Amino acid sequence: MHTTITTVAEALASLGRQEVSAVELVQSCITAIRGSEKIVRAWVSLDEASALEQAARVDRGEQTGRLAGIPFAVKDIIDVAGLPTTASSRALKDNIPSKDAPVTAILRAEGAIILGKTNTHEFAYGYVSPPTTNPWDPARIPGGSSGGSAAAVAAGHCLGALGSDTGGSIRVPAALCGVSGLKPASIPFSMEGVVPLSPRMDVVGPLARTALDLEIIWTALGGLPAEDVPITLGIPSDETFGGCESQVLDRFHEAVQVLSSMAQETRAVEIPAFEDYNLPRASLIMPDALEVHRKAGWWPSRADDYTDEVRDFMLFAENLPSEMIEAGQAEAARLVGLLRAAFSDVTVIATPTVPCVAPTHEESEAQEDGGPRRGVAMKLMRLPGPANMAGLAAISLPCGLGAHGMPVGLQLMAIDEGPLLHLGKRFQQETEWHRLRPQLAPRNHP
């Protein structure tokens, strides 16, 4: 095989020209997994035999579709028939679904080849995703909660992946691992078969190397394609972001220069400080998660099987005064109103995805004073979290390297996905950051 394939778009084109077979694509992913999975630890279950069988059906023309032959990973909160859905928790270790979640069924119907399930932060309730490592530097975290999905794409283990996003869980690991990720505003499929965290904010979306790949996957899942509309680009002040690493801000401002050349107009936009959303967001997620776990019968009957972190979240939520929750939710509604109102003047708002490069595993272990959360979580969720509260679409794109040569992410937010996918594709036509690959990724992925 003479073709180097790193994206969904390239793979579909090569498959169409019969330059590569689906079996060869899957086998190359299996080889990549065997080459670095002991370090990356992105996967919780693999089904190599089934994947090769699926690929052979594609090659024989027995399976067609918009994603036919594309090797995929599925986050371990989304049901895949016959594979465990554990949400990376001992509490669900025996949960083996007999049928696919609707979103998984769509992937299969479109010919995608499911390699297995990728690691998540337990119950998708965090930003570290232990024990997965970052393919750019195994001493650092991949982010979360879709950390396994982002790491698998970055490491060349697959060409596309499904993640979920409740407060940044697709965009955070996309940014930290140097790939692209889409948090949709709404989803055209049922969330049945997906372990919930906060049903009012949970969405499922794709991760891949490029915005074009995201569009291909998203439209195959039933979403609307990229939309070429006049763009008024809104740029908040640096002070709005809170503390960002200097190189993150430098890369962001460089990205804004590129984006401005594509927009009809670029203007300053006034929105609440992102830090103001932290406590109101907790007043939404924490009671929601507690209610989900109670209704499912996991809490408190399986409390001993939870990690200390998530067990502490549940205990903390049980003791939140109702008046504090009500006040936080009222403040959340006020902030959401102000953020959505900003889109009456602009089409897209640009920010860094996260204010830092990937923290080390050691840095991620520190606990927040007076609360159950790892301190790093508040930092990582600060900039992406408001989009979930406001029901916005958001995308994270690689926009350079920061401290220690680690990836930096650019976040774009809009009312819906179309303008983001179009602007994301144009941005990547003018930049090369999405082409960079970590050392652990295979150099000759066919």
C-alpha cells in the first residue's frame, strides 16, 4: 500500500478508487493499536475478529453506506451489542447490552466498522479519563470524559470516534490531543442506550482529525451539513476567559487573524466571564447526575464500586441545600440568556477551547479545596461548559502548539452546527495544525 491515510475523507476516496481495501484499513488500525495501546490505554474492549468480518463484507459489496469501511471507536457509555457498556466503572462491569444504541445502529447502517469501546472518565463525570494517556506525551492526561476516543484518533488507532459532551467532554480531549471534535446543538437520533449524566445537556458527537471528517460523520448520523453563510465573528476580551497560559492566548490570537480573513466582519463581543458559569453549572449537573443514578438503581446500592471521586460527587449532591440549587439554576438561566443574546449580533464566537495544554497525571490528581472535584476539572471545563448550558453548537479545532510542544485548541460556538463546520473547514484549508501527529501515531497508516 502506497497511500498514507489519516482522515475519513482520504479513506473514503481511496476505498472508492480501490487503492485500499476495508480489510487493509482495519488491519492497519489493529497494528497501530498493538503498537502503542500498552502506553496509550485508550480502549476498554476490542473486537478485532468482528471488525475484520465487517470489513470483508464491505469489500464484497455486501455493506454500503456513507461511512462504509471506516474504522470507528465508540465511547464506553454508548451501547454496542455484545460488548460491555461499563462507563469505565466497576459498578457496571456486568452490563452487556443485547442491542445497539440508535446512534451505533446508524453507524453500522452506514457501513462504519466498530473496532471496540474506548475509555471514559467514570460515568462521563470528569475530565481526566484514567488510565488513558495523551499520545503527545504519555506523562499527560488526554482530557475527558471522551479521553479514550480522542486519544485513539490521535494515536492512529481509528479514523473516527463517537464521544459525548455534557460540559466539554468532546472538546476538551479534542483540544488536548490535537484532533477535531463537534459538540452538536441538538441530535437527530435517540439517546437511548447512552448512559446519561445530565440529560438536559448530554449530547453525542464525533471526533476525527479534521472538520471535513466531522461533517462527513455528522451528516451520516443525520445532522445538517456545513452551511456557507456570511460570518460575523465575535471575539470576547481576554479577561473574559480568565487565566490562560500565554502560549494558548498567542495561538488563539493567531487563529483569530486567520478567521478574520474569512469573516465579513470581526467585532468585539461582550458576554459574561466564563468563570461565572462554574457554580451555576454545578447546580444543574450534580442534581441531575444524582437523580440518574438513583433511578437506575446504581446509587447508593453500588456505592462501593464507584471511584472515590464519583462517590464523593454523589454524597456532595445529596447534601446540597435545595435553596442553593434553585438559586444556582436561576443564575444559570440568566447567564444563558446573556450568552444566547450575543448571537443576535454575531454568527460565531471564538475562544480558546481550554486555557492550558494537557496537565500531567500528577497535576490532575490534586483535589479542589472544600469540594469533591479534582482542581483541574474547573480549569478544563471553564471555557467549553457554557455552550452546553446554552444549548449551543461548538467545535474544537487544533490551532497550534503551546508549552512543552503540546496541542492547543480553538473553540467556535454558534446557534447550530452548519456555520461551524463550514468555517472549520475553511480554517483548516489555511492552516496545517490538524496535520500534526504525535510521536506515538504510526507514520505509515495505510
